[in-house]
Amino acid sequence: MKKMLLAAFILVGAVISAKAQQGSVLVFGNVGLNTSKTPTNAGDGSTYKSTDFSIAPGVGYQFDKNWTVGAELGFSTQKAGDAKAANTFKAGPFVRYTHPISNIFAIWGQLGTGYQGEKQGDYKASGVYAYITPAVAVNVKNGFALSFGIGAITFDNMKPKGGDATTSFGLTFGQSFNVGISKNFGGKK
């Protein structure tokens, strides 16, 4: 499976670099930060702290006004209390279909898949992921756009080192909201 994903990365990279003059290059990403401080019940004024940080950049080649193919990365870290941080890494190819509604608005759907790994102290796991997500894009100016995600269909499979694999399926429409930014470079007018 890892060899298939590596071959997909190489193929996507070759397509992007070989045809970059014919269309435009889409660069996008999301960044997230969440911190919380909760009083403990110890009565001594102590608190329980947690911090979550994530970043997910991507780059793709737009063949025409509708289709984009590319690669994306994702990294997140979660630190809660005195426990060691849990770090997650994701990487894989994606395909996106965009339907312009007007000069300002567009809707798009993205299918992505790839490899993921997780580490927290001595715990290590790896596996695959896949998702389908819709979004609404608002073109701001000069190729910049804001994207508003409204949920996703997700699949995850993780196998800890020396353990049994776990599989999860998620349907999060109406339960999550995501804002991202993108920029188109080059392309035909």
C-alpha cells in the first residue's frame, strides 16, 4: 500500500511539473489552533490545560476551470495535561471538481486519500485515510479565495505497532465547519 501511495505522489508531481504552463496552480491550506484551561476539582486553584494545533497545506494543478489534481499534507499535535504530545501526519493525492456559480461564488467537492501515521511516546500507528468533502468558495481578489467546508465523509484505518487495526467511518455534515484560503497562480485568462 505504501508503494502505491508513493507511486501516486510521483505521478501527481510529474503531472504538475510537466503541465504547469497550460493551466494554473492552486495553493491552499488550513490552520487550526484550540487551547483550553479547565479548573480541576482539587480546590487548590490548579488547572488542566490542553492545546491542539493543525496545519494542512496542499498544491494542485488545475487542468481547466473544473478539475484540479494535486497532493496535500497534514500535521497535527495534541497536548493534554502532563501527557506527551500526540502527533499525527497525513500525506496523499487529491482530486477536486469545482463548479463556478458566478464570478464570485463556486462550489467544489474534493476526494482525497493517502497515508497517515501517529506517535505519542512509545505508541506508534500507521494506516490509510480517505475522505469526500464539499465546500463553497468565495473569490476575493487576484486569485485569492476563501473556502467554507460544511462537513465530510471520512474513512480511517490505523494499525498500531504490534496491535490490531482499527477502522472508523464518519459522516460529519452539519457537525463541523472549516474555513480555508487558496490562491491560483498563472493559468489562461
